[in-house]
Amino acid sequence: MNSRLLFTFGATAALVLAACTQAPDQAQVQRDVEKAQAEGQKKVADAQAKLDQVNAENRKDIVETRVDASTDASKNANTPAQNAAGTPPPNASANKDIADAQNKAAKKTADAQYDVEKATAEAEYDVAVARCKAQTGSAEKSCKDTAKSTYDSKINQAKAKNNANQNQRG
């Protein structure tokens, strides 16, 4: 009975070890890579579309601010007594409103650009990990570690760029 159990255990262990060292199915790896590429392209396209939408909204907001400032300036142009009373000239207020709108737009654009860069990094990472599955053992682990390191580096660069843009605008 013990020898039969020992034989069964030994055979099971041999099968498990054989499965661990078996080469990955290259066709499946290729399908996984193609799927990761397609999903990544969609993710990047969605982020790019959002950036384009933010840019369009920003242009609209700035134009509306300029129109409002121009309208206010023409209304206030008929009341020179206000300027003598210590209120800022209409152009100064209008210029401040326009500058504020431009700064707000720049921050929104920086955030949306960060999202594009993040989506790109994530897409590249997912494809790299899918390609790593073509390897086995320590080579696969090393490949995944390299992919993760590259991803982390790109995310950190994107964050630093976004923070610089945010700080530059005040």
C-alpha cells in the first residue's frame, strides 16, 4: 500500500514538474499580445479623445471670457467716475479674468495630457507583460520586472511633467 501511494505521489510530482518546465503555447502568447495591443490602443485613443475635448472646451471658455470682458469693458467705459473712485480700470479686470481662464485651461490640459501619457504607459506595460509570457522561469520574471520598471519610470516622468505644469501655472 505504501509503495503504491509512493509511486502515485512520485508520478504526480513528475507530471507537475513537467508542466512547470513546459514551453508556453506561442500561438496563445501571440493572441494575448494582440489582445493587449488592441485594448491599449483603445485606452490611448479614449485618453486622446478626452484631451481633444478638454482643449476644445478650454478654447470655448477662453473665448467666452474674452467676450464677457469685452462686454463689461464697453459697459464700464461710460462711467469714468468709477475709475476716480479707486476701482481698477476695466481693462485690468478683463485681463485678469482672461489670464485666470488661460491658467485654468492650461491646468486642465496638463491633467488630460498626463492621462494620455499614463494610458500609453499602461498599454505598453500590458503588451510587454503579454510578451513575457513567451518565456519561462527566471527569464519570464526578469522580463516582467523590466516591464514594471519601465512602466514605473514612464509614470514618474509623466507625474513630474504634470506637476511642473501645475506649478508653473500657479
